[in-house]
Amino acid sequence: MLLMGSATADITPTSPVELAGFAARTGPYARIASPLRLQAFAFAGRQASAGEAILVCADLLWWGAESRARIAAAVSDAVGVSPDAVVLHASHTHAAPHTEPAFSPRLGKVDLGYVAELESRTVAACRRAAEYLVPVELSISHGWSDAGIARRGGGPRGPIVPDPDRRVDNTVRVITARSEGEVQAALVHFACHPVTVQGHTVSADFPGVVRDRIAAYLGTGSVAMLQSCAGDVNPSVLVDGTSFHAGDDDDAVSAGSALADAATSALASGEKPLHANQVEFARLSVDLPLSRVAEPGGGVWAELNERRAALAVTEPRLVLSGLRLGQLTLLGMNAEVTTEVGDALKAAIGDELLPLTCSDGMIGYLVGPGDLARGGYEAEESYAYVYRDGPFAPDALPTAVQAVERLLQALR
């Protein structure tokens, strides 16, 4: 039987700061629609005396790479876990403060005071999670939801529009941890961009609604949302005819309630034991190939060219972390991953792999050859905002899949 501990923390900003995710949004937030939360989970094998791996899930767009390194080192000092075995995952809400100062400030200016407080609260939550480990049995339930719809760029530098004819992963997965029959924690895994709440509003977006609904259903406060391959998936509640409309608090409740209903239905339909008795962890990184495209001048492109001249562009190194819990492996990836990439991983490896995108930093959108052929924001434009030297080449997808296969070999 596995050992697990959990803890939560409030990471809502206490003073007005800028939010991350929309380049058109400037200035600090004006109101708080819902609190931002963080959940820390410590895992260990039955014979361990301390935590062997820690998973943190937070209401953030992503984690800054340097911030992640500082947190992992501090957690290692505090509880004895290897820094490599600390995974920081983000729900990818677009209504939380920015945490990566190495990216364009057009995504939101970073408040270093908030980052410092976030790091402190994260380390404290990890310490609390690792202090009290209890034996748990893990199980998984599967369901289906139409809460997400494919999106695509409407041509080079065109608008993002719904694409109802393109496939998305509608699978809802719920991982439940029970100790002596009582639920200790739950993880809800789904692929959808949390972009329903826009404007100058702090919000956990629909993941917060799902979390609260599932916590009430199961009778536990330790519930987290795990973001899957949602790089090209938006909430279906935002579809207004042939376009997306700007969402609000009500849209977040609508999207979250629909996904929570699917998760509770999955739980009611039955749970499959994962037979997790020990923790296995591995981490590796791989450089991904880039290509060149014609770039416009001005704006973020001028910023990118200045970074190139200063040799300060972001290295596109894909960082992978594998946390094996019985028959299931959680795969951390420091990228926004599209459906095409998720499908390639599933075809190569199978359903026992659950991608956790937006983990341990960010290198931008990881797309496949089909995404590149369609073009648009994710494939052709977004790299400039994370100061990457160019879009990914078609060979980036097989390179990434091969790296994941090597990671899984290290876990065996």
C-alpha cells in the first residue's frame, strides 16, 4: 500500500498585480472572483520513512523555471526528497499573476514580491504534506465530457476560432486516494484551456469550480485539477455561433459544473484499483528542433530580435518528469501541448500515461506536423512571447515521443 500526505495553501495575491495570459490585458487586477489555491501531495513507498516524490498543483498560468529550481531545492532541504522528484504543475488559468520574468512583459509583468510569497507558501505546503503520511489505496475512474472544443488560428495572425470538426480528448479521469475507506484526496484530469474568466479579474476559472464541486461530493478538501493536452482546446461554453466570446464568472461556473458532473458520473460508474505500493520517479530533458518562418516587424517581434542580438533567447529544452504510481504514470511536461501531440503519446505508449502539461516551467506550445500545416497562433506566433528562437520543426514531435519512451524505460 502506498503512503501519501496532502496539504493546501491560499496563493491569492494580497495586493494588485498584473495577471498573465492575455497580451491585450494591461495593468493590475481590479477584483477577485475566486481564490487561487495550491495543493501539495507527498508520496512514498510503504517502507519509506519520508516522502519520495512531491506533486504540487496550483492555480497559475505556469511556473517560472528559476522559481521552480528554488522551490525544489528548499523542499529538498525541508523534507529530504530529491529536487528532481518535485513536480510543480499549473492548472493554466489565465487569471492569475505571472511567474516567469524571462518572457515578454506583454504576457503580464511579474511582481517579484508575489513570486517570493508564492515560493514560501509552496515550500510550507510541501512540508506539511510530507509530515503526515498515511497508507492509501489509489483507484481511477473514467468518464466523458464535451466541456472542451477544438480551436484553431484563423490563418497567419488571424483570430482563434472554434473548430467543431476537429477531434479533442474528451476523456475525464479521476484518481482517488482512500485510507481505511475514507477519501483523502482526488485528482481530476482533463484537457481544456481555462480562459473563461477574462478582463482584470483574479480567478481559478473553471478548475476552481470543479475542485469545489468534487470536494463536496467526496467529502475532502484535497482535490486538484490536472491539465492535459489542451493547447488547442477552449471551453465549449464560449462558442457564440462561429466565434468565441469573452467569458465571465458565470461562464466559469457553467464550464466547471459541466465538467464536475462528468467527473461525478465517472466516479459513480466505478473505480479501477491502481495497485500502487511504491513510488518510482525519473526526469530527463531533450532539445527540440526549431524551424524558421517569415516574421513581421515591430511589437513582440522587435523584442525577440533584441533578445536574439543579446543571445538571450529561451532554449527550447523539453523537461519531462515521470511519477509512476502502480499502473499509472503521471508525465510532467514544461509545455502547452496540443491534441495531436497527446494522441501521438497515447498511440506510442497507451492509456496508462497521463500528461501533466504546464509543469516545471514553460517552453511554449508543443505542436505536431498537422498543427504546423494548419498554422495560426499556436504554431506560428506564440513562440515570440516566450522569447524562443523560432517555431518547432515537424521533427519536434517524434523527438518528444522518443524522449518520453526513454523516460518510461528508466522507470522500469
